[in-house]
Amino acid sequence: MKSARYLLMAVVLLAALPAAAEGVPGEVAASINLSIPTPTGMAWDGAHLWVADLATATVRELDPQGGKVLRTLEAPGYAPSGLAWDGKRLWILDATDKAVYALNPKTGITERALTLDLDTPEGLAWDGTALWVADAKAGLITRLDDQDGTTYASFPSPLAGRKSQEIGLAFTGKVLYVSDRTADMIYRVDAGTGAVLDYFPSPGPYPAGIAWDGRYLWCADYETRMVYKLVATATAPYVASAPKKETMRYQEAWRNFGPGVVKTLEVFLAVPEDLPYQKLLAPIVFDPKPAGFVTDQWGQKCARFLFKDIQPGQVASAVMTVEAELRKVRWFVDPGAVGRLEDIPADILKTYTQDNSKLVTTDPVIQKAVKEALGGERNPYWMARKINKYIQDKMHYELSGGWNVAPVVLARGSGSCSEYTFVMLSMCHAAGLPARYAGSIVIRGDDASRDDVFHRWVEVYLPNVGWFPVDPSGGDSPVPAEQAAYFGGLDNRFLITTHGAGDSSALGWDYNSNASWTGKGRVKLMQLKVGDWVPMGKKYEVRALGEAGGLTCAPKG
């Protein structure tokens, strides 16, 4: 199964990572073969599991140790799907009746019936005082009064707006687990806001029902006829998986069309390093040999190249070849376990809350935005989340060339990835939340590809966690699961070259590379900045600059 392979890969890779340890969310701790032909809903009564069977219209009590059926009860309706336990009664959702029944398992008597005003009710959970039900057609998860079925609150399901079927619900304090059979995923959702906190692949292809026993998450799979006992709590801040080995050749090149002479051309290439997302597999190769290396005020190392007297028709090129293993990374953070703003180290707070030329944190547009986004929020996780959401509500992505300052971008309501980044950095810094940017070279679709647009996003410092990735432009989607994919997640198609939080002494506000020049007489220069990717082990030929159509000027991402 694809999800099982994902988890195995994650576990194997975790063993090699110093920041990771045992306890991978979604890892199978035990499994049980079911004698139930069509398992659907699932509940935990404090000692045993209950599983609904659609074919026989029954609910069965199981021994969690071996799966032995202890009791079988007739369901109140003919299509039992979701199950929930309230401490005394077993609540049974019937998808055909569009009703929820309260069954006393001691007597087998149905004590209550609630008709639901939902089109396609699926999944059921109990939070101690009320019921939760998913409505697949409406794309909503709703909290209901168990007395009369009226709605307390509702929010979009994780994949609202996409083809989905959320059919399993389980409540764990302040969090709802939601399983989706279409995506084969299990989502952890904040029950107060509906925000998807994180997620992991389901152990089987049809996660029909889920239940929480206080420590583990149980999942009944309709297709495999298995019950899986899943690790739900991470013992490390992130899980890395799906390693991909690539060779990336990056160059910044300049052609002098004359008629004058370029007296000096100084180029800085940002030097990547080992990170949770990437591991360098060989020493970086530079061509030509750099004049030296410098480190800017953000700790970013750069290779420095100096070219002199570039004549008309000549090209100067600085090239960096990197062999690296890129990884998918998913962070698992409990917002309640994140430290306070007061817990942030003083040096990080001072360094990464500065104002800069692109941020203009004192501008009224930024100050007003921070107040509207945060209100009185002081939890660093939720501060980052609310700022990110505010920006996505106010902006749409547009790649149009230049980089404007944060208040102009926010007031305009559109921007590139860098401009989204400037706005989030400005708002975070103004709020006293440390933040920096990460700049990268990107695999564009196929593993053998070319990138001349690049990508930049934000990293927020969370006490007790560290630097946490947030991509405000990548996650700008109305779908909660897609928002979560870019809040604490990173794909294995980025080579991060650059970290910074403002005007760099070597790179300015650029990333990957930067250059400056002096000339004598009239000179016309054309610039090329490009990264070429190829899977490691495959040979490829890179033509000399200009042989394949010359230089182009790409928009800034």
C-alpha cells in the first residue's frame, strides 16, 4: 500500500535524523484481522472497541487485544455507519435514515432518536457534551445538541471544495481526527476553529471508522477488513520522508553586449547547508573557483566571485553544482505545548523582529493589519496561523515582476511569493514574533527540469519547537487541508540556499544569488539566473551559455 510505504520510509529516515525519534503519527503499532464483512463506524467505550457492520446492520463489541467479537447487537436502522460512545450509550449514525440513535448496550434498547437536517451525514464523534457529524455533500463538520439535534457550530471539512468523503470522526480533547476515504488521509483538526493542524496517510485504502482510546487512534478499514492501532502523538517535532537524490547546477551569468567594458562584476552565490529538508551528499563544486567566501549578518554563507574587464560579446558566469538528498517534511506541533513569547531567546527575538527596507513595520497599513489579525492572541503558533490566514484573505497570487514593500503589497492585495513573504515578515516582526525567510531553487514538475523563477517562504520561530515553515502564497487556498499542507509542511522539490530576514550585506533582498557591476562607457548587460535539475546518477550535458537561445530576464518569484 502506498501509505504503508510512506510510513516505512518515514521511520527509516527518522532513524538517521538527529532531531527525530520514535513516535511517527500514523505508524501502525498493532493490527487486527476482522471477521466483519463490511466494517464502517468505530467507537471506544473505555475498555473495548465497537465496530458497525453495514451488511448485517449490527454493531459488534471487540476485544482490542485480538479482535474477538464479545457481543453483537442489532442496529436501530439498516445502514449503521458512524459510532460514538458518550460514557453510557452507543450513538449510531444511520446514513439512510439520516438519523442518530442512542443505544443502551446493556439492554439493547434504543433510548433516543435524532433526525438530522443534513444531506449526506457521515462519521460520528462525542466530545463530552455534544455530537459531531460530517456532511459530505455540504463539505461541513457540525457540532450538534444531543437532545434535539440543533446545530451549535460548524466549519468546513478538511477537503471542502474538493472531491472527498470524510467518513470517520474521533474526538480527543480539543482536537477532532477526521478520516477521508478519497484522499486516504487522516487529519487532525482544531475543534474550536476548524483549522487542520496536521495529517498523515491512513494505514489502508478505505479508512471507514476511527476511535480514540486516550493514547492511540484506532482505524477500521473497509477494504482490507482490518483494524489498525495507530501512533497519534509525535515524539519529535517533524517527520521526514520520501528522500529524493538530485544534482542541481545553478548559474548566474552576465553577457556584455557593449560597446563599453564592464570593469568589475561581483557575484555572490548563496551556499546551501544540511537542514531537516535536505542533506548534501558531496562537497559543493564551484566554477570558476570563488575569490573567497563571506557570511552576512543573518549567518548566510556566500561564495564571492569577481570578474574584471569583460569585453563586448564576452560572458562571465558563476556556477555552483550541488548533489543533495531532498525530503518531504511534515511538522507535528501541539499548539498548547508551544512556549510563550517570553520564552523566545533574547538574541533570536532581537535579530528576527527588526524592521527593514521591504518591511516598513511602522506603516499604518501594517499596524492596522496586525491588530485586526491577532486581536489579543499571544500564543506564537496561533499568532502565526492568524497572520497567515489574514494575508491569504486579503491577497491573491500574481507574478508581475518587481518587489514592492510590504504595506504597498498588502494594500494592493496581490503579490508574488516574495511579496507574500515580505508582508508576513512585516506583520510578524511588528507583532514581536520572530520570523525569517527561506529562499530556494525548485524542481519544476519532472525531476529533470529547469527553474528560473525560484521560490521563497517564511519560517517562524516557535518556542519549544524552533524554526517552523509557513508558505503564505503556496497555502493560499480555500481548502483547509491545502492550507495545512503549507503550514508546517514542505515538499521534496526545494533546495534551500538562503536564509535571511532583511537587507543582506551580500545578497541584498535577493536570494540564491546577487550581483553588482561597474562599467566604462556605454554597456548593455543581460542576466541569466537558472537552476538545472537532473536525478543523481544520470549524465547530462549543459550547453555553453548562449547556444540555446541566449539570455532571458525572468520575473522575480
